[in-house]
Amino acid sequence: MSILVTGGAGYIASHTSVLLLKEGHDIVIFDNFCNSSSESIRRVESITDKKITAIEGDIRNRDDLIKVFDKYDIDSVIHFAGLKAVGESVDIPLKYYDYNLSGTITLCQVMKEYNCKSIVFSSSATVYGDPHTTPIKENFPTTATNPYGRTKLFIEEMLRDIFISDNEWKIVLLRYFNPVGAHISGTIGEDPQGIPNNLMPFVAQTAVGKREYLNIFGDDYDTPDGTGVRDYIHVMDLAQGHVDAIEKINSFDNVMTINLGTGNGYSVLDMVRAFEDASGRNVPYKIVQRRDGDIATCFADPSYAKEILGWEAKRSIREMCEDGWRWQSNNPNGYNNGEDKK
Ligand code: NAD
Ligand code: WQD
């Protein structure tokens, strides 16, 4: 089976590609490298000892996609490509609607033209907004508090409409909680450009000495230690969820919406301490004001993923931090050593 991996050079897709290749799937990576480096693809090749077909192109560009579907017999798409910075999406919403929504529309149009009707989509726990209770089940109400989250919600709805119009489509919506960590080799990992928005890359850069201290956004939440609680999930566990989804996709007769989380909530301070233990480094921090739009607590009920996919997260917080640290300390400047991306 040939799988098109959009956004294939990115953080989650590169880890997923390792497992797809190890399971013997043929993949075609498609990325415009707007937030990644082709070096990640070279490193996936080196981990798996396989040659990867990688195409530079933009999901918003019909011709780029047609070239791929013309040349390769694509059975399924795992659709990671998109922009993901919540704060930036508030400042430049049109760019987010363009990349995420228009990009997905163009992708689905081309898929339909080539009779490729199988897609796994990267959705997000952000679609639950501020949940009324935790753990969060897939049937909880959805909402969005920022343009990024709205693009995910709209794409989910659009994919459901596509299925209603044509039941031949096979669609899995994977709602990720907070992906962290890296492949155990320490050769691929998360490589944010500029100042990291997310907690764990910021913690890792502080531990390695690139940042002086971490700002902890609020210690007055209604949580055990006052800092925000999230469901951090090892990126390799997340990657396995994609392999399980794509391998079972043909057995589904409805759109499947599935949480990928561990079911455990850890606070910011828990994560800082765990990272300090795993790295042997100090992570100095200051408590500052809450960040706009943040919620107190968010963690998954992952039981549906177990029931439907036979999947569950296996890796501990310790492994998330050890593997994240191995990547960060071996690659203090990410993939590009301070040079241009790509
Ligand atoms: P990432 O930025 O590392 O990967 C996204 C990839 O898509 C990048 O390689 C980027 O260059 C590529 N891309 C972006 N726009 C493109 C376009 N128009 N055409 C072709 N390629 C394009 O991000 P990630 O963390 O690996 O996230 C992957 C997906 O998972 C995204 O859709 C994201 O919204 C979603 N997601 C991420 C998280 C998270 O915390 N990392 C959580 C929930 C959902
Ligand atoms: C985690 C905790 C912060 C940074 C975001 C998106 C979500 C999804 C995952 C894509 C919170 C605290 C953070 C820092 C801190 N992405 N924090 N100092 O906000 O749960 O989710 O990424 O879909 O849509 O919103 O993740 O890693 O930014 O924050 O104190 O410098 O760490 O307040 O409690 P979040 P995060």
C-alpha cells in the first residue's frame, strides 16, 4: 500500500514515517518545508535504512498534488501538513485558513479525482476548548477559541460532509493531546523555529543553555500545584496510533474520531522536574501571568483508541524526557545548525 504523507518532514510525520517504513509500507513524503528541513527525511532514511521518495510541494497547489497522484499509485493519505502556532493564528488568521483549510480542500479535491478516498487527519485536543470535565471523551462538545482551532474544527466537519456525500470515503480524525519527546536514536525530534511556543521544547532549550529561564504561565489554576495540567504523549506512541489507524482504515464504515492521549495529566512543574531528573540539568523558571486562552486541565480518555485500534500509549514521562533530552543535547540547533532550512 502506498501512503502519501503530507507534511512528511515535520515533527510528528517524521516519527510516523519511521514506523510506517518499518512496517513495510511504501510512503511518499510531500512537504513545502515551510516549517521543517529535508534533513529530517535524510535522518529517517538513516534510521530505517530505506530510501524515501520525497516531493517538494504545497497542498494548496493543485498542480503540485496532481504531479504526485499522476506518478504514484496513492492508496491513502496521512494528512499532517498545516500550520500549528495558536498565537500566530490570532495575528494572521487568513494564512491559517489558507494553509489548513484551503490546503485540505485542494488535497481532498485531487484525492477524489484520483479515486483515492482514504485519509487520516491530524486533528487536535484543541477542538474541546475548555472542557467541562476531564478525562475528555470523543463525544464531548467541541468549540474553538482561536483561528487555528477553528481550522481543525472546520476540517473535521468538512471531512464528515464528504463522507455523507459519498460513503466510499474512509476517514479517521485523530485528536492528539500534547506530543513530546523524540525517537530513541536522538537523531530526529521537534525543531521549532525561533522561540518555542510549546512547553517541552522551551524546557529542553533552557536545560541545554539556549534560554536563560522558563516562564511558567500561572501558578493559580485550580490544579494540585496551581500550574496547568496536560496529557503529554510520547511522539512514538502517537506515531504508532497512525500506523494502527491506517492499517485498520478499510474496516471502518463511518468517520472515526479518536483521541490519542495517555489518560494521565501532568502539571508544568511535574514536567520541569521530570526533565531535570532525566537530563541532570537545572531548568530555572519564573512564575509569570497566565497566557491568554490557556485552560487549567486537559487530558484524554483514551479508551476508544484501545477499543477501536487496539492502541494505547506505552511510554512514560521519564522516557518522554530522556528521549527529548537526547535529541536536544545531540542537536542543540535542531537540523540546520543555524543555517537556512531545507
Ligand atoms: P510541523 O510543523 O513539524 O509539521 C507540519 C509540516 O507540514 C511541516 O513539515 C511543514 O513544512 C508542512 N507544511 C505546512 N504547510 C504546508 C503546505 N501548505 N504544503 C505542504 N506542506 C506544508 O508540525 P507537527 O507538530 O508535526 O504537526 C503535524 C500536524 O499535527 C499539524 O496538522 C498540526 O496542526 C497537528 N497537531 C500538532 C500538535 C502538536 O502539538 N505538535 C497537536 C495537535 C495537532
Ligand atoms: C502546556 C502547558 C502552558 C509554555 C498547544 C495547543 C494545542 C496543541 C498542543 C496543536 C500549559 C504551559 C507553556 C511556556 C508554560 N497543538 N507553558 N510556559 O497550550 O496545552 O496546547 O499545543 O494542536 O492546540 O494549544 O501546550 O505546550 O503550549 O502548554 O508555562 O513557555 O505549559 O500554560 O499549561 P497547550 P503548550
